[in-house]
Amino acid sequence: MNKKAQGLSIDVIIVAAIALIVLVIIAVIFISKLGIFGAQVGDCVNKGGKCVAADIACGEEGTAVAEYGLPMSLSCSVKEEHCCVKAAA
């Protein structure tokens, strides 16, 4: 009953540890870029809208947003502003 045990060599363990570290770094980079992408998708200007002061109504004649008739709940850089988007033709 002489059985020789075979274990993992130290080289295999080191390569596996390095591969795991690289995968964690790639995952962190990917997740952080995904957060930036998600913030930009919900941005008013990226959706073709215009951020205006809270006291100006969307589509109000004589304003810079006269052609932007639809109020939307998209994010603007200033908290007191709201987003107006052009109506689809």
C-alpha cells in the first residue's frame, strides 16, 4: 500500500493567485466604468434636452426652451434645474 501523494506544485498556486488578482482588477475597472456610463445615459443633455431654471416652464414662449415642450425627470448638473426635451415629430 505504497501510494505516492500528488499535490499542487507551488508554481501552479502562484499562477492561480496572480490570475485571480488580475481578474479582480479587471472587475473593479469594469464596474467603475459601468457606473460612469449609467450616469451619462440618464443625463438630460445626452438625451437631447436642455436644463433650465426651475421657474421657467418647458415650452414657454419667448424663452430659450420654447421648442423644448416636454418636461422630463432626467438629471441636470444643478439641483435647482429641470430638464426639457423636444417633442418627437
